[in-house]
Amino acid sequence: MHSHKPLCLSGSGLTKVFGLGRTKTVAVDRVDFEFHEGEVISIVGESGSGKTTLAKMLLGLINPTEGEIYFQGQKRDISTQKKKQEYWKNTQAIFQDPFSSYNIFSKIDTVLLDCIHMRGGRKLPKEQKIALMTEACGFVNLKFAELTNKYPFELSGGQMQRLMIARIFLLKPKILLADEPTSMIDACSRATILDYLMKLRDETGMTLIFITHDIGLAYYVSDSVYIMERGKFVERGSADDVILRPKQPYTRRLINDVPKIYEEWDLSTV
């Protein structure tokens, strides 16, 4: 656990209730957590466990019913659009479907330029902007010169995924939340995507939060693992503790569902 590193994002008594009366659903039920700078965290649960609702609260897309979120030790304030934009500069997400992450009518140049502008680079000379975009594409083995003037839908799924990571490279957020980042892609590019994300974490010191049902992924990439069932964290700890020495029947069941958990993820071929 990276407890010696400063806190990046934490929550106390975080709760989300949908509906009223008989239709009331408690999606997230009084959860507490502490995520540290540069830490890789996996929040693991089956669908309906509340992990996606929690992710949306962390991103500021929905408001908690109760409880508080703290960002860098301060109570998070996203009460105005301006404060929200400021928070989103530091908190970014990549979603399972790369196609939903882009405005399909924006050219790739625009997608990348928006990132530069968000980070305050609007006034940079054009050559410097092109150099930054070229570097970001190069980081994920794409050639900017071949992408310029294209639209996202002209790319393959794998290229789109890599472009998403190039965006993050430009934005350099403090927190990156990846929601089932590998479910859309085959095993070969999956290892590549994870490798880029880990490399990015090493270079920028960002905190990486995986929201996933894939306990194998959680084991191989995480410092800390939180197991979520019916809106609560039923188990938490280092990846080794939770996955090699699980205490809860629910965790054991998740692990037994993944026969290949102990086979090494081969990132060396990347």
C-alpha cells in the first residue's frame, strides 16, 4: 500500500440512493476509501455491485446522497460549472467503448488540440502544438501525420483506444479512472493498453483507478484492491492479500470464476 504517499482522493460514508419508497435502491452504501498519489487501485465487483455508480460519483457526474469526497485533502467542491471544469482537468476517465468517448464529428486534430487548450496551451505557437500532438501520438505508437484531418470513425478500435491514451498523455490528470478498459479489445492489444497506462502512471505519477469485474486484471496491475458487493466494500487490501489470501466467500467465488488467475499476464511482448 502506498500509505507513505500523499492522499489523492478519499471518501467517507459515501452513499447513493436511487428512487423513493418501495422502489428505493441503495446503489452505494456508506463506503470509505483512501487512494494515494501514484497508486494503482482496482475496484472489483460484478454488474450491479455499485462500482459504476461509485465511479460516476468519483468523476462528479452524479452527486452523492450522503457522505463526502475529498480531493487532495480538501472537501471536493464542484458546485459550479467552473469548479467542475477545474476538477475535470485533474480527473479524467476512459470508458469501455472508445467510440462513445469522441464527438464523431470532430477531427482527431481537434480532439487533441482540445486537450492542449484545457491544459492552458491555447496561445502556444502552432509548431509547438503539432510537436506536442506528435509526441502524444508517438507515446502510443501512432503517427500524428497519418491521423491529421481524419475522423475518429476512420480509425480501427485499437487505434481509437490508443488515441484515448494519447489524450490522457496530453492532459496529464492527477487521477485516471478506467472503467472496464479492456473488455472491448482482444488479449494482445489489452496487454498493450495496460502497458501504456502503467507507463503513463510511472511518468506522470498519476493515480490509476480500474473499475472492473476482471479479478485477474486487478491482481496483475494493482497496488490495492477493493472488492465491492451490493454497494459495500466487503474486502480491501493489497492485491496479494485480497487475491491470494481472501477472507470473504464472495471474493473467493470471484476468484474461482477465473481459472487463469495465477497465470502471469505477459506484458513482455508489448
